[in-house]
Amino acid sequence: MSEDMLLQATGLCKYYHSGDSDIAALDHVDFQLKKGAFTVLSGRSGSGKTTLLNMIGLLDNPDAGSLHIAGEDVLALATSARANFRLQRIGFVFQAYNLIRVLSARENVAYVLQLRGMPKKERLNIADRWLSEVGLDGLENRRPDQLSGGQQQRVAVARALACEPALVLADEPTANLDSQHGESLMHLMRDLNERCKMTFLIASHDPVAMAAALQCVYMQDGQIVSRDTV
Amino acid sequence: MVLSLAWRNIIRQWHRSMLTIAAVAAGLAALIFLWGFNDGVHNTMMRNLQEVIVGSVQIHHNDFFKKPSLSRDIQQNNVLKVALKKAEDASQIKAVSWRLDTFALAVGDDVSEGLVLLGMNARAEEKTTRIAGKVDQGRFLQAGDGAVCVLGATAARNLGVTLGDDVIFLTQDRFGALAADKFQLIGIISSGEMGIDRGLAIVPLNVLQRMLEMDGRYTRVVLQIEPENLEAVTTSLRTSLADQDYEVLRWYDMYPMMKQWVDLENAFYYIFLAVVLLIVAAGIMNTVLMSMLERVREFGVMMALGCSRRILASMVVVESVILGGLGVLLGLAVGLALVTWFHSIGIDLSAEMDTVARFYVDPIVYTEIDSDHLWQTAGSVMAAAIIAAFVPVWRVTRLQPVEAIHHV
């Protein structure tokens, strides 16, 4: 794997059983991602983009294939080591925001830093800085149910970036937002990608997301059918 | 972090949490009150048995308790005095009374009755037992009394004697010769205990010693000891008197039925405790499991963010411990308040207790709780709260992040 390559997946397969037959959610997928990329995985529902994202995020196991992230064979890691790898290297942004309801915006962002063992003062400072970065100054103490959908998704982005991970994975981040907020969020992520040199891999079939992408990868029936670089 | 998140999750479902805490508290408070009633009855029974006549510990000549005979007498020799002094110096003995007793035939108004003739020293007995307080007609023995006696109410009725009448006691002296003397009836005891009321005559110790040719000789030493010192004093005396011809018997060595009855009733309470614990554990498990199932997606997100299963499991356990802990604290407060309140005012069961009064049970029950019962019960409820977390923890540790995140 070359030095500027962050991720290399080879022959990834994932099958789901349905009655007597197996359905291939991923069918021998080969996929690479360079450091600093801003790539959108696109395709219709059921094309396999979320499954691929889950594999790369170490949330699910492939039935076959290999996966290296930052030079490490991540499929060989034990469960607890995978959790630690996610904590240290990967940031997640989910479709449904998925903030922890009992924590404030600041605490949600600081949570991952706390898992890393960072002292309280330091992690709260960092959380405030990232909330400011995503345009949520003054809303630090609000709980998720006191924020709009767009604001919650910005908190989720801040949470994903707070640890400055090598790779940020976002699954349909604009799906629950109106077009204006969706566009704003994609601009924000693209801006952070440029300024912070973080690698983004986004699963989305939203034209707004694809418009912001540096590279679009199209999937169909569990296979990558084309790659477009802007 | 774990504590903070657990506490906030409890607050998030405040009404449900409060209901669970209240259920735990009510269960524990009820158990504490029941133990308070139970211990109040049992301790009163055991105290009454010891304090009315038997004492906490008795020292006899070997085998006297099983085969009573004047030939198995004891004297105030140095060995016995040193053994008693050692325990008295350690402030473990409250009072000592030396007694002499034998079987006799009492003759009243043309009627005779077999009973136990018991010689007591009035002054020593006043410090050792409450038998004098059981006299409800006339008076108990006093220092300087001559040939006077106190009879149980049933014995007096059977003999057809009343206060001021003469009662003749026929028995054998130390040498087997016939001994008989006339005593004036000065008091009648109504204790509610059949053995005392029907079969006992109490006379001055020195008069009985003279009558039986037993000057300076006794059949038993009765000791009154605080319950917490009972075993230590018994062990000490048995050690001191190991090579001598003495037997040192605790009250329950002599009257094992009462202790067996208490142990049996306690066993029933432990079964009851187990049932309540199951209910408490089910209540807590229900709350924690519901809370956990409502947050499957949140747990999935936390796992995706890098939170280990160990931390998630700790959070569930801490939630359970907080619910149980608050319930235990509240239950302890309410339960102890109930026990304290009824300890001061008592529970009047006189209407229901006519027949059991003879078993040394007072008609007014003053609740009290033994510390071991209190802490066992509170500890068991707390343990049930922790055990209740096992199922939710088991479920959490088996969550798969990708399934949990998409959980609806």
C-alpha cells in the first residue's frame, strides 16, 4: 500500500441469507481511498453503499476479502481492539444524528475525547472549538431535543471530527435535512476536508452530496460500477 | 463518565425510576418491619425466659441437670469463685444467684401436690431475676424471712391454700432421711408459665439449706449475662472449670425448644425474604432492561464511537446499583422509622394472645431488630439489585454495533 493511500479493500464480500438463497450485499468489492479524499459512495437503496461503509467502519464483518486502513490489517483485530481502532482513527456521522440524548451538545462532542482519557478541561475546550467550527456558538449547553435537525447533524459532525480521526465516515448525512441545511452541511464538511486535511467517505444518493464530492463512486447490486473524479 | 451517564439515564425516565425505587423501598421497609416484629417477639421471649427465672447461664455439678439429686451439690470453693470473679472482672456478668432445689411433696388443706422446692436468696435474686415482679398476691421473699413460702397460683389453688395459710413440705435431706417443715404462704405468683405457676414453691435459701442438712451447699449457680457476652462467658467458664466436676449450661442448652422455635420462625422469614427479593430483583431488572432496550440504538452509536462493551456493561450495572441503592436507603429510613416508632408505643395484641402468654410472650410487642437481620436484609436487597443487572448486561454485551445502530 502506497504512503498516500489510507484505505485499501480487496475482494470484500458480504452475503445475507434469505430463505434458501444468499443475496450478495457486497460482491468482491475492491476499493481504495487516498489520504485527504472527499469521496461519495452513491447508488440506489440496496446497492451496498451502507454495507461497504459499515465494513470500512469496522461495524460489520465481511464474509471474504481483506481490509487495510492506515497500513493495518483491521479485520485481524479482536473486538476490543476494533473498538479502540474506531476510537483512535475513525469518526462517524449518521443519518439520524444519533446524539446521546442525556448529554448536551458540548458533552456529546467531548464524549469521544473522554473515551480517549482526555482531561475534562481540555476536552471541553476542544468541544467548544469544534462546535464553533460547525457554527454552533452559544448552543453548547443545549441538549439534542433542544436543537433542530440541522443543528444536531452539525453536532454529530463536530463529534466525528473532535478526535481528528484519519477517516470520517458519513452515512446519508443529509437524508433527514432539507435541501438548504443539506447543502450547508456538505459545504461545511468539504471546507473541513480542505482546511483540516481529513479524509471523508460519504454514503449518499443526495445530488447535493455528489455535487460537493471530489470523487464519486457508484455502486449497484453490491458492486462498484464506476468511479468519477471531479 | 459511567456514573454521570447512568445517573442522567435514571433521571431521563424519572417517573419509572421513582416507581422502581419506591417498590424496592417498600419491600425493604416491609421486611425490616416484619423482622422488627419477629425479633421483638423472639427477643422478648428469650429475655423473659432468662430474666424471670432461668438466667442466661447455670453452673451445676456434672450431670445435675439430667439427673438432679442433692448428692450432686456444689459449694462456694476457690475454683468456682475464681472462675466467676474472672468473668465478673471483665464486666461480663450482671448478677449471680446461688440456689438450692429439690423435689418435695406439698401438703395444703387436705390435699398434697408434688412440686419443686426452690431455695432462693432474696437479695441476690432481686439483682438476678424478675421473679419477684411476678407475685400478684402478697409479697416475694425478703432478707431475714423465716419459714415462709411463695407458691405458683395453680399450685396454691390445687392445694386449697391462700395467703397466711400453712403449707407443709415433705422431702428427703442430703442423707436420705425424711425432712419436713411448715411454711407460711406469703405470696402467690401468676407468671403465665405453667411450670412456675403449677409446680414451684420458693422458700428462703438458708431455711431450705437447714431443712435439707445442706448448709453451705447449693445445686445451681444462676448467672445473668448480656446476650452479646453469653458465648464468651460460657467459653471462659467452661475453660476455667474444664477439669472440675461442673457443667456450664446456657439457657438454650437447658431449654432448647425455645431456641429451636425461634430458629424455625427465622427460617420462615428467610424464605419470605427470598420471595420478596425475587420480586425486587424482577422490578429492578424490568426497569433496567426496559431502559436498556430503549437505548439499543444509543448503545450502538456509543460502540461505533469506540466505547467498549465493558464500559456499556458498567453503565447498566451502575444504573441498577443506583436504583437499588436509593431504594435501600429509602427503605432503611422508612423501615427503621417504623421499628423505632413501634418500639416506643408497642403493638397491643392482648386480645389475641391469651393462650400464648405462657410462652413468655408479652401481650404488647415492642419491635426491635437485630443488627445482623437488618444488614443481611439490606445487603440482600442490594445484591438482588446487582443480580438484576445480569440480564440487561448480558444483552448489552451481545449487541452488534451495526444491528444496534439500525435498531428501531
